[in-house]
Amino acid sequence: MVKKVVGFVVGVLVTYLVAVPLVSQFNILSITQLGYPVSIGDRVNTALHDIVGMVQIYLPVIVIGLLIAWLFTGLLLTRLIPRSAFLYCLAGFTGLVAIHIILYMVFGVNGVAATRNVFGLLSQGLAGAVGGWVFYRLAFDAGGADRVRPE
């Protein structure tokens, strides 16, 4: 149980630390498309600022999305399909994409500006997939085995 909790916390944090700099870079892309130059230093500072600044807003959303996705995977899907890193990567991807689509459908606006286009939305899914891989490796991987029998 401790491995699963540690895996969840680290998986969520990794997802957040991948997702937020991607949001920053997609936002900066919008600025550069207007003809304003943005230096590498400004890109790094913006990403660091966003990592700190989005903790109270975006991190809880990620926690909820991944909790639902990974619980669904662990409690339901692994009864039908052998547990694997791929399955948890897919769940993380789907969880993060789904939260943005649901937020848009409920509120009529994109809560994260980078998800207004398909590439920004997919980048958030990629962050969820990376987090899913980390979660699986920490919570379930036994000596490098890629499949574990359902419990």
C-alpha cells in the first residue's frame, strides 16, 4: 500500500512538473507568433514562475484527474487486462486530456490556455502518460517485470 501511495504522489508531481513547463512554452509560442522575441532565459524563468504559481490551481486538478484514471485502471481494467506500464501511461494520458475537455464542456472556457489547440492538449496528455509510467514503476514494478498479475 505504501508503494502505491508513494507511486501516486511521485507520479502526480512528475506529471505536474512536465505539464506546467509545456503550458508555459505553448503560451510563449503565442507571444512569439505575434512577432515578439522571447529569449531562452525568459522561457526558463516563465516555466519556473508557472511551476510555483500554478500549484494551487492546476495541481489539484491533476490530482483529481489522475486519481480517477488510475483508480479506474487499477480497480476495473486490470480485472480484464494484465497490468502494464502501457495501461497506466494510457490512463494518465486519458485522465489529463479528459479533465481539460470536461472543464471546457462545463465552463465553456479552457482553464489552461495551452489546451486551446490540439497540440497543447496532447502535450498535457503526454505529461499524464509520463506520470503514469512513473506511477506504475514505483507502485507495481517488481524487479523490472512489465506485467504483474491482478491482485
